Amino acid sequence: QVHLVESGGGLVQAGGSLRLSCAASGGTFRRYAIGWFRQAPGKEREFVAAINWIGDSTYYADPVKGRFTISRDNAKNTVNLQMNSLKPEDTAVYYCAASNFMTRVPTEYMYWGQGTQVTVSS
């Protein structure tokens, strides 16, 4: 069992940056790939980015490529999502999740955090 807690959300103007963190406890964090997803009001949860267990392979959704960067520190049991050049359409609740392999499919993730709100004003 892995317990995930997101932090770092907030309100930012368009063009600004935020850094989200996902802190893990209660399990062997380094065994899992970690993904970030987001869900805006009235929309389905969508894939944002993922990183494999060792941190040498990453995968991004097209809308965030070149703007977001996912990274992990297994010594600190954390995964970060650096978000630059934010747009109003990035507004959503952001979730991190753990899976046995790197994938964009939400149902493949076994453990989820509670989410952190990101709001980008125009």
C-alpha cells in the first residue's frame, strides 16, 4: 500500500509557473511508475505525464509537451511536476498516482492522491 499526497497547487496568472510535488509513504515507492493526471470541472480525468520507476523515461500528453517536466527523487520518495507557461486551460485538480508500469491509462494506476487545485487566471 502506497499513500500519496500532492502539494504545490495554487492560483497563478497565465504564463506563470508552479511546481507540484507528490510525496509517497507506506510502501516501496521506487517500485512504481508515477503518473500525473488532471480533472477540470465537468470533464473526465485526463493524463498529463508519467515517469518510470527509475526516472530515466518520461511520457507527456501533447497539450503539456515542452511546458511541463516530470522528475523523481527516489531517495526522498517524491515526484515533481514543474509546470511552466501555464494557460487558463491548465486549470484543474491535479492528481498523482502509482502504477506497476508507465502508462497513460488511469485504470492501470492502483494508488491515488487526493489532488491539489491549480487555477490559472487569464
